[in-house]
Amino acid sequence: MKKTLLIVLGAIGAAGLASVQAQLINVNFTDANINTSFGGGDATPAPPGTTMSGAAVLGSAGDVWNGLGGFTYAAPGGAATYTSGPLVNSAGAATGVSLSLSAPSGTYGANSVNWNNYSTFSWATLGNEQTLTGGPFTPYSALYSHTLVANSAAGNGNVTLTGLAANQAYNLVLYSASDLNVGAGRTGTFTVNGVTQTTLWTASGATTLIPGVDYTEYVSTLSSGTGTLTINFGNLGGSESDLNGFQLQAVPEPGTLALLGMGLPLFFIRRRK
């Protein structure tokens, strides 16, 4: 009887975990048209490639990400637009969610072989970047290797998600960092549902996820009544804003949390036995 109860509760906990995982969508961007058009070059291959995997602020090891590229450009090195098909969740299953984006200053690769620049997340030194050795330097190399760009001259950018549950609370993490070519620092400005947050990337050897530096998080931000959510980025007269990617996770219902709390510890105990 006790063994049966453990199995049942373990299965309940596993079901709760799967439910949480199914509600997490991870996205990073992979294009670099500024490098291509203006001779910067992009480290190829750039370990560990261009699509992120695993955990960042949210998620777990082995999580699947949507690495999005192949955008449409108004001109070489110019503004980017794109509309995706259905995104997959962190378990790799298709969802009904898609996105459209506008990056008025195009896209940029942080690992330039010709501009003497590199991402501190991807490489330990410039020499490593230029010889393609020693990568990946951190688990976040792919996440921070490419970015959407908006600066004050070109206007603000946006990413709009559609197909979400209506009036659903989501935790949203936005990632923003580029390469060493930032001077005194680069302030990224983001607005979601009328709430503005900033990051200040200085590239001073940062290789970890630091709130307010290379990411910012919106807690329990709501989708609209039609299931949309828009991320606005740009500085309205300041320095450029970079958006490398994001994570979006539905805030679990109390019932799901109860399943996790009741069954998941026993699930892992049973697995260990």
C-alpha cells in the first residue's frame, strides 16, 4: 500500500513538473546583419553555436530554446522585421504562441572577428575569439552572442507575442548585453504594460546573470484580453538598447503548485530508491 501511494504521489508531482515546463517559452535571436553589411564578420562557428539551451534565470538543464533568425531587412545593415511560426516550449513541444518583431537598428553579433570585439559570455579573451578556442566560456554564450538593436536615432523596437492565454499572469525575463565595445556602459530600456525597467551593461568582465546589469525581470505581468503581450525596447534619446532574448513562463495556478509540493519530493525519493 505504501509503495503504491509513493508511486501515485510521485506521478502527481511529475505531472505538476511537466505542467510548469509546458508553460515556459525560451527565445534567443541569432541574426547579425550589422556585422555582415559593415565588414565586422561573425565568429563562425561561434561556440556553442547560436541557439541557446538549458537554464538561464528560469528553467532547467536540457531545456529547449527557440533560436530565431532569417529576418527581413529594409536595407543592408538596416531595420529588421520578422514573424515566427508557432514557438516551442521548453520541452520542445509546439505551442499556439508566435511572435512578430521590429528592430529599427537591425541585428548584431557580439563576436566580431574583424572589429577586435567579443562577448565576455562567449570567450575568455580576444585571442580565443579570433582563433575559436576555449569556447563556450559560459553556459550563456549562445544567449548573449546576438542581439536585436534599437537606438535613439532609429526609434524604438518591439516584440509582440500572440496566442497567449487571455489575461494570464506571466513572469518575463529580458536579456540585454552585447560586446566590449560599450564605452562607459550601455543602458537598455524596456517597457511592458506601461512599466519601464532598465539594464546597465558595462562589459567589465561580467560572465554571470546579474539583475539590472544583463537582464531584467517582470513578475506577474498580464497578457491582454486577446492574449497578446508586447515588449518595447529603446532609449528615447539615450544609448542603444539591446535585446538578446527572453523567457516567458505562465504563473502556475495554485492547483499546480499544490501538485508539485505534494508529489514531487516523493517522486525524486522513489527515483533514487
